[in-house]
Amino acid sequence: MTSPHRGLRRATTERAILECVAAESGPLTRAELARRTAISPPAVSEAVRRLEAGRVLVAVGPRSGVPGAVATLYDLAPGVGVVAAVEIHRTAVRAAVGDLLGRMLETTDHDPPRDGHDVLARLHEALAEVRARWEARGRPLRAVAVSIANPVDPATGRVVELHESAFPAGVLGADDVRGVDPAMVVLDNDVNFAALAERDHGAATGAPSFAYLHVGERDSVGLGLVVDGVLVRGARGLAGEIGYLPLGGGSERFRFGEAMAAQGLGAGEDAPDEAGLATAGRMLGEAAVAVCAIVDPGMLVLGGPVGLRPGLLRHVAATVVELAPREVPVVAGALGGTAPLRGALAEARRRAWEGLVSARG
């Protein structure tokens, strides 16, 4: 009689092999898979045969440069597909495509939306171009992440429309992305994606708790907050919307984002006025100190096209040293302007792996 647990054992072995290939980000032999998973070589060999038959794994050649018998290397099959990320801003729409092992395959630029009503059209155009190009190569689009300069409600997965938001009429959700299973769509704020990228591959690698302070064009000021390795989104996705912090009092009250925009730093080539740079750095440092007093992050990461302007970091750091209740390192983001897109692509890859692994039982 067939054991009722046999199917479970097979699925568990296949999942372990796929997770091992993902962690290695490259081809492995059956013997290497057996050592890394602590599963018996016969069970691994049988699972690899099933995964080959299912066109999930493919033999890519012999292991070279090592003594002993020739061993075959196995990698993900091209037919497993690719993932895409699309970053939407006022001035540009950028798409990136990567494989499931973390390799960047291409980036392309597209026309920006004219207004909030044009956001979905620009998104669909970029995705249609990506899908057509890669499906023609036999590599279907498995998952998509969309990075947008608006907060996203974690309960509904839809963009939150706020006063003076980047795209006031650009409300969209995962189910608005055509041609992709909504379960395979990740939609989030660009600052959140940037914070995740800095956590995984940038300046905050190894820091369990940190605050990512993003300063973009105009009044685009945001905060990505990671506590104990988890991104904090808030009840409605508004955690970190520090541009709305009120300053002043009475009829003189204004917002932090407006105050930053008034400094006129921009991200262009012109060198900013030193006095304006110092004022902006002081304001950012005071906002960072407020975050330190409430959350106690282990690190502050300054990023964004304006946040990374030369000279701004030292003013922010000096203010934090002066006012914070304890010493907190202030560092520049390591990924520059690529952080949101890289973070989005990584999240699309995670979603694709979840679907691929769960499909094996």
C-alpha cells in the first residue's frame, strides 16, 4: 500500500530543493543539494527528476574544475519565468525585469503620467511591453511589483488618496493590473520599497531596526520605518508620512513637507545655497530626533535624490548628535535613486517564489 505521507514527503523535499536553489542564486549539483538540505541523495535525485519533468529545474552542464566524477549542475528552467517592477513618478516611469534568482535582466524608461488619471494607462503600457518581449523568449511574467509615490492601505491593497498627494486621482489596486493574477501583484509606497532595499542590500544591512528618511523633489518627504526586521506600515498605510507633520502655530501653521520644499534644494546640478542647506539639514535632523524619541531606531539612513545631495548629511547628523536622547548613527543610503525599484523587484521575486514553492504542495 502507498503511504498516506508519501505525497507530503515529496512536496517537502521539492520545496527544500527550490528554497536551496533560491538561497544559492546559482546552479547546484544533486550532491550539493543533498548536503545543503540534509536530505538523502536518493530522495534528492528523485525530486530533481520530478522537477525536471515539471520544467521547473533544468540541467545546465557539468561541474568543472573539481576532482572526482562529473556531476551535473541544475538551475531554474527559463520557463519558470521572470518578475517585473514598475516605479511610477511624476517625471518618469521605469520598469525592471529580473529572474527568480535575483539577477537583474533589464531596465527600461517610459513616458510619465500626465496626471493622476493617466497612471493606470502608463502602468499598463510599460507592463505590456515587458510581457510581450519576455514571453516571446519563452519566459512568462510571474509576478509584478508597483512602486508609487503614494501611501497604500495594507488592508485593501489600494492607493490612499490624500490631499496634495503625488497623483490625487491615481487610486489603483492590485486587481487593476491587467494580465497578472492579483495574488501575484505587490503594490506599495516607493519609500517603503527603498527602505526594504537598504535593509536587504544597502546601508542598513544587518540593522534590525532603522529609519529611512527620504527627501525627494518638491515637498516629497517620507519615512520608511523598519522595526525588528519588519516594515511598519500603520493601520491605513500612513506610517512615515512625515511631510504632513504640522509646524508652527495658529495662523502661521504649516507642514514639514512645505517647509522643506521652501528651501529649494532640488536634485539638479546647481550647488545649493549653504545657508539653505544648513536650514534644511537642521529641519531634517529635528524630524529624525522626533523619530528617535518615539521609536528608538538603531540607525538613520538618509536617501532620495535630494537627501543624498552633498553636504546635507553632515547637518542632519550634527542636529541628531545635539538633540537626540542618545547617539544614533546617521548614514547615507547606499543604493541611491535605484533603491525603490530594487526593493520593488525583490518583493516581486519573493511573491513569485511563494507561488512557485506553494505550487509544489
